[in-house]
Amino acid sequence: MIRKARNLPLEQLVCLDSQRRIEILSENVVRVVFTGGMEEEPSAAVTGAAETVPGLNVRLENGRLRIQTGRLQILADETFHIDFFTADGRPLSEEYRKMRIPPYREPSSAEEFASWEGHEQPVSRENANWRFQCVRKLYDNDCIYGLGDKTGFLNKRGYAYEMWNTDNADPHEDNFRALYKSMPFFTVLGDAGAYGIFFDNHRRTFFDMGKENDGYYAFGSDEGVLDYYFIYGPTLPEILERYTALTGRMPLPPLWALGYHQSRWGYETEDEIRSIAETMRSCRVPCDCIHFDIDYMDHFKVFTWNQERYRDGKKLLADLKQDGFKAVAIIDPGVKAQPGYRVFDEGETNGYFAATPSGETYVNAVWPGDAAFPDFGNPDVRAWWGDQHRFLINMGIDGVWDDMNEPASFHGPLPDEIVFSDEERRVTHAEIHNIYGHNMTRSTYEGWKRLSGKRPFVLTRACYCGSQRYTAAWTGDNHSIWSHLRLGVVQLCNLGLSGMAFCGTDVGGFGSDTTPELLTRWVQVGCFSPFFRNHSAKGTKNQEPWRFGEPTLTINRKYVELRYRWIPYLYDQFRLASLKGWPVMRPLAFHYPSDPEARQINDAFLLGENVLVSPVLEQGARKKLVYLPEGVWYDYWTGAREEGSRWLVREAPLDVCPVYIRSGTILPTWPVRQWIDPALETELVLEVFGPNASCVHYQDGGERFDYENGAFNLYRFRTDERGTVSTERENCGCEPYRTVTTGRIVL
Ligand code: GLC
């Protein structure tokens, strides 16, 4: 059955035969499908519809099909090789038509070497020909970004990856092929502009981004069909806008979720949580949220409370609330397989768990021991699971942390043949694996919204394209090692370029012991990351901001306070993510695509368009080599004016993270508070950098969906040559600021 795009006018559907077709979704977006005779599967990601394309021209020319949209020219030959050109004929992306050239290897040397070392040689799919694939040319200057949370550097050129959601506790290294998330979407930034490719196949898929050979990249799979979207830019912001029009955008999160979160696996008792909260306040490190890891549950049974160690949960949570803290509780998909336990019994009775081919509930092990896996692809299961969150809401919990949803399992991976649902179809684990986490977050988000009427906060480890509609994401179990601080910067940039604007790492590192210096430098990155949570594993050194005494505490406080002052600026970036799908944390290439230096920067990023953060990522370093792209920039700390398009060396003692503000910026700020309370924010303070500056600032109640009906304020601030501010109100839908004043003016 053909599953064509929604609303696709018939004249925009070009079928070459029953297996091959091109759908023109808009002037800039084209879908290519080759079924190879296989059944087409529904997309978990795509929610967008086609637009009409006026002036579309489709004709046959010397045996080739030529399609012109006004923005793109598409040529498809008789073998269904497809080339994309700009409207004026410059090649954007051409199919690679020659023989693939695998790298030369000494025959069998790899196996021999591995056996000397005593290792088993893993079966590698490197250089393999998959059942179907698309092989496209790489031009000299092409850089590749995206692909979710993959390891390596920002530019994915030269790496090979696999999309198979994987929980691997080993320290994540550059040669890892798969991690928790499957986001088969990437962008290629080349000389003729940028384009994106979204390979919408949630089976196990493979990506060779020029590792086999620098002259081409390839993506393919042994399962499902070849179904990809070519998304023309020419700029990265336009691609993100179009990609998220297709796969959905992040709804605005509750404002408190932008604050600092404190977490640790191993807060074993109520008293421990209380003492964390108290110390946070007595040390005056602002904090909005405490995370409850699996310790709060009764024997790791989801939707239960450990009354022995966490006693009266309602009282605890009410007291925390009094002191300005929200609470997020972890929920794992694995339901303890124990008759008599309500959640298990309900799931069993209704057939809501994944089953063996012979129809029994499939059991593997996770934290609670034997566990069954809810079948989130089934809409009834999603509704049922969503309803379970009533337990957390009644306790006083404010958000959910969906973990272990690759799904992870302790007694070996789930076998391929385990039976799940994909909406109305019965499917195997192999088919559903990569969207298991996606469907879990969907169930959580929808349930929470239904039950509370508030903006849900959901955090996930596993996801697929489109999960931004339901959840924020973190990068899973990193370690307290410097290479993971560096890796986190590029992972977050690439997650942002994959549509996941709300993302963060475990600040300080999860596994292994952190050090005061590493924690300090990590907080300097974390406070500028979209999601800012310090989290660590049981058994490692505690790493709350005060654990190492001074100067660590003071420096932690300085950066967390900066975060709180900048919440209005940050929230403006979240609004852009919800309107256009733009990342909050962006690689320099996002705004400086034709700058060859900017395209390759791994150790700096932009927060929104106007703030450049170039953190120190090396132990012992007290200077940072900073690249400033074109234009004029102001050193945030000293106000020094710097010309861009050059490298400079910035002194960076332990308490300094180099930050630069683009000339022409107005930064909206709030006074420092210990937690976010939109009702208290009656004063906006504008910091002005450079002459003729401007900003559009958004304000709302921060908790509900009333903004969708206009309950928000939109201000446009401008300054003249001397920094004098003028204000226009573009929308007046809620209580405005009582005062708007100008703080710092740097000219
Ligand atoms: C997983 C999560 C981690 C959590 C732990 C215990 O390893 O990734 O964040 O602390 O489980 O729940």
C-alpha cells in the first residue's frame, strides 16, 4: 500500500512504477520512495502535510525525468538515481554512480590481530552492501551535521554509524557506532548551500558518511523500504524549519524546567533529599528541581513509593514545593513481573505487554528483576500508561524522566522476534525497537497533559525523529572524564540540528569520579546548555555544587546565577525552537555557514544567535583559543570590543568561561532568584551591546497552554546609536512587566 504524504495533490506525485515514486511536498522538500517490493510501514515521525507547488514542471527529457519546483531542479534517470540542483543549475547533491571503493585491508590481518589480543572480532557491517542503499557524492568542502547523539566530532564526515538504540555503559568513544538515540536525519553544508536528508526508516539503518571513501556517503538498511526526504535550505535555519514542519516542533516547556536541576542516583532516603534541598538554599545556589532516581520506588516497581526510606512522599514533596523546588521522578518501562502488583496485573489482564511469538508475556530483567515491557505502539497501552501518571501527580511530582527506554535489558537484548504493536499492526521487536522510547514519551507526554492540563516536562534517553514533540533528551551515561565534557558540546549541537532543541548532558559526568576542576568547567558549559542538570551515579564521588568547598562552590554559584539572570533570553530561544524548530544551542556553522573555520568548530557554540560561548575543555588550561566569526563582538566579562573573523587568546582562569556577545544585541535579563517564579518577574533589565541593537522578547505565564490562545506578551526593543531604548508591544495578552530598565550599556 502506498503511504503518500498527507494532502499531496495528485500532480505532485510522480510514480515511475509501482515501486518507485517521487513526491513533491513543497518547493523545497521532496520525498523519494523505493519499496523494492516490500510493504511500506507507517512513519512514527512525520506529522506534516504537503503544500501545493505552483509552477511545478515535470517532463521527460532524453529518458530522464526532469522536475522543476522554482527552488529545485531534480533529475531522475531510468535506474532511479536522482540528482538535485539549485534552481540556477548548481549541483547540490548527486547520486554516486561508480563502483564503491572499500578501503584496502591486509587479508585476514584484523581477525588475526584480534585473536592474539584475545578479543572476539565483532561482525562489522562496514563496507557491507545493504539490501538497499542510497549512495551520494561528497564534494570537497561538504560538512555533515546531525544524526542525533552520535559520538565523534561535530562534522560527521569520515564516520560510520548505525541507528539501533543502544544502552552501552562503556565510556562513549569516537568509534562507537550506536548510542541511545536513532535520529536518521543529517544536513550537508556545501558550497552551493545546505540540504538535509531524513531517511525515515526506523528499522536498523546504517550510515557511512565518507568513512569507506571520502568521495561519497551512503545510507541504507536490510529492512523496511528506502524512504527519504530531501530538504533544501539553502541555509541551516531554513532546513530545520522545514524538517520540523515535517516531524513536528517542541511545544514550550514549563518555565521552571529551564532552571538548574540537581540529581543523583543514590539519594537513598527522604532525609538525604531534604538535606540536598536545604544545602542548596543555604549555599545560595539557585535550583528549581530535584530529580528522584529509582531509589524512591518500592523495589523498583514503577508508580510506587518506597514508604520505608522515603516515608510520607506527599509531605516531602509539599515541603519541597514550599521552598521553591519542583520534583521530577524517573520511570522505567520495565514493569516488575510480579502477580499481585497492580501495574503488572492490569497489563497482564489486558494483554498490554510485549509477548513471545507463542503469546506469553515476554520477561527480561531490568532494575526490579524480572520485568515485562509495555507495548507502547498500541494506542490503548499508551492511554493506560499515560493514566498511571496520576499516581505521580497526586504525590506532587512535577515532571517525568523516562529512562532505559531503548529498551535496555539486563539478560541480553530483547530477541528480534518478540511481538509488539505498531498502531493496528502486530510487529516484531526488530521493527519497533528504534521507536520504543519515542512511543513511551508520547504516552507520558499525552497522559500528563491530559491529567494535569499543564505543560508536561518529560526527559528521555532514547528517541527517534519527531520525539521533540513530546520530550527533552539527555545524552545518557557519560563519565566524569574530560573527553566527555568535550563530546557533550558536539552531541548537544548535533542533537539540536536533529530537531531536539531541549537537550543536555549529565553535568559533572555520570560514571567515574569527578574532580573540582572538571565539575567547574562542566558547569560553565551546562549553564549555557538547553537542559541543565547535574547528575551522577551511585558509588561515584558526590558532586553537588558545594561538595568540594571553595572556590568550586563560588564558581558554581556564579554560573548558575548567570543562567538565572539569562532565563528571559534563554526562553526566547525556546520560543524560536517551538515556532521554527531552531536549536537553542547551535554550532557556529548555523549562522556562519560560509566561514570555513566556523564549520569545523567543536569547542564553542552559540546560544541563540547572539551569544558565543567558548568554554575551557582541557584540564589545567588557563587560556582559551577563541574563534570569533565575522562582525563585532563584546567580551561579556570585560566589555572589550573585539573584531571578528579571527582567533584570539582569552585568559581563562578557573572562574572564567569566555563568552562574547554579538554587537547589536539586547539581552533581556531578570534579577537573580533562587528559583523561577514567573509571577515574581515584574522587572525586566536590558543589557545593551553595541549601537543600534534590538531584540524580540517573549513573556508568558510559563506553566499552561494559554499562550496558544494569545496569553503572552511580545516586546520589540530597539536602541539607537547611544543605547537609548524604545519599546513596541506586538502582543499584549498577559500581565506585562511593571518596569523595563536598561542595565549595562556597552558601546
Ligand atoms: C541509567 C540512567 C541513569 C540513572 C540510572 C539509575 O543508567 O541512564 O541516569 O541514574 O539508570 O536509574
